[in-house]
Amino acid sequence: MVPYVELNVAGAFQWGALEPEEGTVAESEVPGISAMRRSEESAMAYRNAEAMSAFRVLCDSEDSTAEAFLTLAKRFHASGRIREAIVAYQRVLERDPANDAAGCALGQLPALDNPALDELLLVSFDAQGEAERTRHFAKAVSGDYIYNIDPVGACNLRCPSCAQSRSMARGMPHNQMTLKTFKSILAKIAREHPKGRVIAVNLFNWGEAFLHKDLPAFIRATRAAGFRCGLSTNLNHALTVQRLEEILGAGPDVMRISISGFTNQTHQQQHARGDINLVKANMHLVRHVLDRLGLNIAIEVGYLLYRHNFGQDFVRVRQLCDSLCFRFDYGFSTLTPIETLQASAMGHIEDEYAGVLDALLMTPLDWFHWTAQAPGFVARPASECPLKTNMIAINSDGSVPVCCASALPENNVATDYLQVPFEELEQRRANMASCAACEQVRSVFLNGDKLEAVAKEFICKRMNAAGAFIGSERYPL
Ligand code: SF4
Ligand code: SF4
């Protein structure tokens, strides 16, 4: 479950701004009574009308400055008048091509000549609700130290970008961890961390935990040990209400659902063997169970972005999440495991991955070249990799990889987690030779949280190329 790279570029997609317009306010409709007595709504209409009036004056004058247009552009943008905002930002750039505020804003807005613009501007989301869900999720998922533990080393799907679908999967463990072993692992974790430290145990890494019949018991044991508990699933299962009640009722703090389309035509391109209709039915079932049992589990839908699945599928999944009060998140899909990513960034790509590269919005090689020229990007040394500074993975057979992104047994640091003290494991991971390759290619995992600063422009370019409705003339390919 790691082919997803957290981009954390929510700022690049100002969905809240894409709310439907409540109706055009003509200049002649400007109210004449005191603004103090107007409702907030009519005050907004008043300011919009004022802005429209000023906009016409500015457009008619050859002396209008970039600053004046920028003020108006922001006004339009904030009030959801997206068409006017786009035009006003464009006027800014005509006068001041280096204006960052206008350039950034345009990069986040649809292009005016986008044929889907009318439809897209009608899409509205509960921006406040989404902000609350994001806060809830962030709190529930955090921890001072994170363990990704695979209860099962197999998956029911065959996503082409995932190690599970590749020949290398033959070398990965495919067993089910016993509850007894899992409890021993929890006990060791409790012994090896000081009291008061917040430990988060995620019941996933390379496997689909819903396949494990004892999953509810795994969750209960995690909670009983005093740890936070996270799930991640493709939700592609014939679930009964009873099974879902057992899993969710066991008390996980968070659950992430991974999908890549709203229709099977789109979803199945990457979630091979999956059926999005089953997933969507289960999403409704999850909401039903949460409400029925009065549970406050943070549910997040992680939408994996490829070249083919932005547009309408993206919008409709987002709307579905909104209606179910699930947090919606998205991120680039990339190649896994890390060993394949490293090779690919160096130009060595195995035949079985060749088709996958075409689907990616950003290949490891792209990232390698992009970061080389991105102003201000300083690659992180492998010793500071976030995948090993406060987190560790344990495979279903108890072996410990150098990090959660690694799947080659030769890069394991222990064959049995239970036999090696925590400090020794940390020492072995700190000195792993395989990390040097990550440093060499400036791996996305290694530099994951630096993506925001360098990736916005990249994202806009790629999204444009993929026919998406963000990005604009500002970032032509
Ligand atoms: S659903 Fe299965 S095959 Fe697809 S990415 Fe997750 S673990 Fe890999
Ligand atoms: S540097 Fe690479 S191999 Fe090493 S822990 Fe980080 S992601 Fe894993």
C-alpha cells in the first residue's frame, strides 16, 4: 500500500473557490442602502457589483496598473467569480509578467478555453467540512513513532505500479501473521518505547489487511496496547454489514481507502482486478456502519493520480466523498518498491514496468531531472530520510525491511523483528548501503515533504498535458 506519494499540495487546488455563482449581479442592481444594515450575502453582492464596475473601468483605461487588476482579481477569486478572476489575473500578467501572485493564482485555476469549464464551475464542495475532516484525520494519524505492520503479505488486486503485481513479489512473504506473533510484536514495541510516547501502528504495508480473518482482533490488540491504529484498504471485498461492524467496531482511529477512478473504465486501468462499483457500495456501507455504531473514525479516500484519471472521475469521487463526509486526498502514483524506483531514476527500467511509466504523471526519471533544475531544491541526505527517522515496517513474516518502501529481501535488516532490539534495528537501518542509491537519485520518498515547494509548477504542467482543468497558459509545456 505504498505506491502513493503524499504531495501535500492541497494549496494547488483551490476547490473551495470553484463554487457556483449565485447569480450575476448587474451594475444597475447595486443597492443604495447602508452596508451596515445589509446581510452578509447582500454585502457580498454589493462588493461584487462594485468590483464588476471597477473592472470595466480598468479594462477601458490604458493606464490601469497591474496592482489595480490584482486587487480586483483577488476580490473575484474570493467571491467565486472564477471567469472574471482568470481574466483579471491575465491582465495583471500582461502588465507585469513576473507577478508571482497572479502567476500562482492562474496556475491553480482552470484555463478559460477549457471545454469543461462551465461544468466544472458548477461543482461545489463543503470546504469547511473538508477542513474539519482534514484536521480530524491529521490528528488521528499522527504519532511520535510509526509502525507499519503487515498482518498479511498478499493482495487481491494487481495494480501495475505495485511490487505486489510484479515478478519480484515472488520473493516477498505471502503468509498471514498469527495473532500470537502480532501480540508479541506489540509487547516488544511497548517495552522499547518510553511511556508517554505516542505510537501509531498501521496495519498495512505491502498487503491488504482486510484479507486477514482476524483483522478485528489485530485492531483490538493494538488499541488495548495503548497505540493508535490505522488501516488502509482497497475496499474491494464482498463485505457484509456484520464484517464491517466487527472491523470498524474494533476501534481503528483512521482508515484510508485507495482508489483511482469513479468508473471501472478508469479505475481498472490501475486497480487491476478491482471493481469500483463494489468499492463505492462498500463506501456507503462504511458510512452506514459508522452512523449506526456512532463511530468517529477518520476516513480518508486517497485518489491515486495518473495521466488518465483527472477530469470527471476526480470530480465525481470528490463529490462522493463530500456526500459521505470522508476526507478526500490525492497524490501522484509512483513506482514501487524503492528498489525499482531507484533503478528507473537511473534509466534502468524492467520491461514489465514499461507500460506503467506511460501512465505516471511524474516518473522517477522526471523527478530526478526536475529536482536538478528546480531553484532552491536541496536534496536531503539519506541519513535524514523520513521513512526511517520515526517509522519502521515489519513484514507479515516478521522480517524488517530498511523502510516501508523496500520490498527486496536483500535489503532487510532483520529476519525476525522479535529477535533484534530496537536500538540495534535503528543502527542497522541507519547504515544501509541501499539508501545511497536514494540519495543519488534524490528519491521522492527521501524528499517527500519537499515536493510542495518544487512540484507545483511541475504539477500544473503535467495536469495541463493530461487535459486537466488546473494549470493555464502560465505553465505551457
Ligand atoms: S491494492 Fe494491492 S496491488 Fe494495488 S497498490 Fe495496494 S497492495 Fe498494491
Ligand atoms: S533513503 Fe531510500 S531506501 Fe533508505 S530509508 Fe529512505 S526511502 Fe528507504
